[in-house]
Amino acid sequence: MGMALYSLLLVVGLVVCSPWWLARMVRYRDGMGQRLGRVPAGLRAAVAGRQVVWVHAVSVGEVLAATRLVRELEEALGAGWVVVVSTTTATGQALARERFGAGASGGDSARVFYYPLDFAWCVRAYLRALRPRLLVLMESEIWPRMLVECGRACVPVVVVNARVSDRSYARGMRVKAIWGRVLRRVDLFLAQSEEDARRLVAMGARVEAVLAIGNLKYDVRAAKETEMTKRIRSALGDARLVVAGSLLEGEETALLAAWPAMQEESSDVVLLIAPRHPQRFSGVVEMIRSADCAVLRCSTLDGAIGRISDGTVLVLDTLGDLAAMYGLADVAFVGGSLVKRGGHNPLEPAQFGVPVVMGPSYENFREVVGKMLAVDGIRIVQDKDELESALVELLTDREAARAMGERGRRVFEEQQGATGRAVAALVGLVRDEVRR
């Protein structure tokens, strides 16, 4: 009765929000058949005669966190096993195909697909086709129908890198009587921190099903260089680089406001802006042009380009290059933090010994930011004026910037190991299921 009501409410919600959903369908039209339960023939062929673990990573951030997990999990499970990967967003799908597709070591693009909508017929189609031994959900993507159908099919469900934001916690506690029943259907939560584990239990998860192992995103090491970073490195020459990554609307304006002061203090500086969402690339380029700044899209650069002129603003309009691009930076600003969105991972630049600046909204990475603050390994600014002051200071005082970057790097190194702990837990669960 409960799931019937849930499905009815889901349908009603789709109808009521139909204009919004129609817009989403246009945006996600390439995978609509898969979302509605049409299992691709290539996926069926990829899993034929093999034991399957299904990993779901919603978008780009979750795919990045899952990359090392998938590779180490396949290595641990050995021959006869395959890990298939689903995503929700088109950008996540593109990156997953790059990371796990035919171009990757041992990859096969057929094993990457779109996650089904949370209706019984959509979910059952994939469970029948894949017959997974385990479903792994990255971070917080929990859908009630999927959990019910996995329970009926005797498929264990594990939430890896589980986290509970302040907003999710407040909402979850308000509907604890309902949401707690959903959480108790999850066989194992591998939480990012002790605080996340505590919140999951408070919201209704079983105590014995929650384990704090650390954040997989702290184990993500970017390749030393991608083809794009090689081009940028060559074109920079001796110029210094400020990388502003994962920017959300409004944050580019703050960077551009600070840009004249940065150039005044350091005439040989280049600014690289990386918007978080691809649909904003062109708009950001036009915004920079409107501010009378010289601008170049990174996708237009090739190996033949000459030196990038000092004072140029670069827009990183490619996927999968930002983490490695931080390795070229003299100073980094991590976005999603000047606006109230919880911030992004400051350890991506910190791993290279780059001094990091963030805004006051870092709830998604509160624990690691706290560790970095404790050793003066990060600078938190409250507004665009403080952002300008911090960037100028770090460009001016190179020794202080270098020391701060090294302190941040030590925090990064201390956080390693979550992926190995997650793989051990998943393999143990799978082996137990196989023996039954």
C-alpha cells in the first residue's frame, strides 16, 4: 500500500511539474528510453555470463569519486565480474564514458548507462537484465522504489561516501517516521565522517548498518597532466596562473571584480575560470567580454598556439580537466562557496601544494575545511572584497603562499585510504552473498 501511494504521488508530481519535466526531457532526451526501462542491447551483452556489481553515480562529482573505487573493486573481484555504471545527468554520463568506456584501461562504453526512473517497471527491467549481486549508490541518491525492488530481488544495497547535508538532515528529521523506514532498507552505509554516521542513525538508519570510513573524494588524485593541461602549461610560459574552479552563477562576477587588483600587483598573471555547469560556458565567455577583458576558451587552444598574453582570462569549457588544472595554479579559488551551495572539494588543489581560498559556504566539506583551518592551510573569505584581498596577498607574498599550500597538502595526505576501506567492505559483502 505504501509503495502504491508513493508511485501515485510520483506520477502526480510529474504531471503537476510537467512543464519543468518537459524541459528536463529535452535536456536529457538522449537517455530517455533508458530512463524509462529500455535496457540497451550493448549493456545486456556486456554483462552476459558475468557476475555484476551496479554502481550509480549521479553526476560529475560522484563519477570522479567513483573512478578509483570502480577500478579497485574490479581488480579485487577478479575475472568473471563486471562493474556497470549508471548516471543521472548527461554531464555525468559523458565523464563516465570517458572514465569507464572503451578508451579506459579494460573499459567498455556499453557498461555505462542512464539510471531508470523510480517506477516499478523501469527498475525491474534493469534488475532482471543485470541480476546484480550488489547495488552501490554514491553519496545520497536514495530512491524508495529501487530499494523495495532490490529487497524483493535479494540484491544488497550499499550507500558509499554517504553524507547528510545540514538541509537534508533538517528535512529528514521532520519526516523521520517515513524516511527512517526507507533508510532501514539500506544494507550498509559507508559514511564520509562520524558526524554523517551520527546523523544517519538519528534519521532512522540501523546502527549496525552505518560505518564511518572517510571521504572517497579525498582519494581522488588527478593525472599529473591531461592533454589540455599540457597545452595550457606550454602556452603560459612564465606567467602565473590563478585557477577559479567549479564556479556557480554570481561567483564569476566576484572574480572579475578582483581581476584588476590582481593584475596591478602581479602583471604576469593569467586567470582561469571554470564554470561548474557546461550550459553556462558561453554565457560566462560573453560576460567576460562585456567586462572588456581579453578572453580565450580552452577548447579552442591547440598545440600550435603561442604564449597566452598576460592579463588574459581563460574559460575552461571542457569536462574532466579541472582537477589536473589545479596542478598548474599558483593560487586556487574553490567555488560553490561564495554563494550558499555548500562548496566543492578544497583538497583537489591542496594535493598539489596550491594555496586555497574559499567562501563562507563550505558545509559539504565542513570536516576537511576544519582540518585545513586548524593548520592555516586554507583562507576563508566572507565576500568579494575579502576575496580580492586574499588573492592579491597570496600572489604578492609568494613564500607565505607556498607555506600555506604545503600545510594544505599535508592535510590531503592525512585523509587518504577511504577507497581501500570501501572496497574491502564491498568485497566482503559480495563474497558473503555468493556463498549463500
